[in-house]
Amino acid sequence: MTSPARALAILDLFSEEHPVWHTDDINESLGYTRATGYRYVKDLVEAGFLQKVGAGRYSLGARIIELDYQLRRSDPVLLAAVPVLDALARKARVDAVLSTIFGSRLVDTYRASADPTLELGYGRGRPRPLFLGAAPKVILACMPRARLLKIYESFEHEVAGSGLGKSWPEFRERLTEIRNQGFYWSRGELERGVSGLAVPLFNADGDVAAAMALVGLSEPLEILGERRMRSLLQSARDDIQARIAQGVRLPSSLLRAERAASKNAKSARQRRGTTVA
């Protein structure tokens, strides 16, 4: 592992369950010497990825928020997908979700909600199981063999536990079936009573970049039906991929959200100023 990778590995320690870490615990968890661990932490603090919250104790820093802002304004797949997913959710009357895999983690990057009463256990940015649900399966099914083999070798037991095969040939065969099928319908794999049907989404180079899914309570999705959902998703995918090829600008929905946030922040500052006065 290179020095930058060793430093960035520190960020992987932080979670909802463990949001604050002491440098000694970081060194013990990652096997770093005291001097090396302190140097990495110092570098991450200076870069804004970590912030000090107490004596030797650190939490994630504000630079991550800045990068998220830049991501939402510059990621070509996200920029192309947001308005299409908003329209898709309105048309299907169920949620439309965009998910992607980085390394060996799956996260949702955008959710257009059609049902405000639907509460999902997973949301934007929260890591999801890599082998459960529709989104990861359609992405994995379209991955290059070398990358897929690396994932399998790292998570062999999880693959078997998810029902995707007890060996590499079985795993490959099941994913080939999903790739040839072109979609995957998950029924209650992540949350009881919740289903999702997903299709893969490709970037300008033809590589799988994300999964696009219709997600909702199982009964409404059964009524909507496989044929209708596949038609809606495939049409949305064609639209997104055409937008990616043409180049896109920041969607109006994100612009409105940014303006609203800026207006709220300005109002808050004005209220604080009035209170002080």
C-alpha cells in the first residue's frame, strides 16, 4: 500500500457507530507506528479531511463537504441523471434511485422520491450491502472479469451467503445470467416489504458507471409490473446516456436547492445580526 493510500485508509475508520477516533486507536487499528500515524493524521487535518475535536481526538473534516458540493456540480453521470430521475419518479409514482460502486462499496448518489411516507434504511452516501438488492447485482454483472474476480476473492463468504454462488464459476454464471437478462428485480432482499428493479447505466466509454432503480413498497411495484418498469427504466437510461454523450449542465432542481440553501443561510445570518443588535 502506498503512503497516500495508507493515509486515506484512516478515513475508512470513521462511521456512524464510531465518528470520533483517538490517534492511538487509529495506529492500533491500522498497525501504524506512532510517528507514522501522527504524521498521516497531521496531513489529513491540514488538508481539511479531519478536524480536531479534543486532545488527540478527531472527526471528519469540512473538506469532505466541499468535495461533495463539487461532485454534485461536476459528475457527468449525476448531472445527466438528476432531471431524468425526477421525471421518472413522477411518471412511475415510485422512488427512482441512482447507485454506484467505488472500490468494494455501494452507495446511493441520488434519490428522487415519489412517496414521502416511504422510509428506507439506506440513503444517499450510506454504504449498502454489496451483494443484496437489485442495484449492486446489475453493476457487478457488467464489470470486467479482473475487477470482479478481485471482489469475489475478497468477499467469497458474503457471495455465498447472498445466494450468488459457492464458487467463482457459479458466481460468474449467475452474474452472466443477470447481464443477459438486462435487469434484476429484488424482492425484500434489503428491507421487508420493499422491492426494486434496476438496470445498469453506462458512461461515455461504455463502462458500467451506475445502476438506476425503481424502488418502493412491494405491492405497488407488483401492480406496476415488470414490463412497465423495464420500459420506463430503459427509456430513462437512453435519455441519460444521450445527455452524457452531449454534455450537460447543472440541473435546475439542484440550482433551486442551492439557491434555497443560500437564501436560508442569508436569513439566518440576518436573524443573528438582529439578535446581537
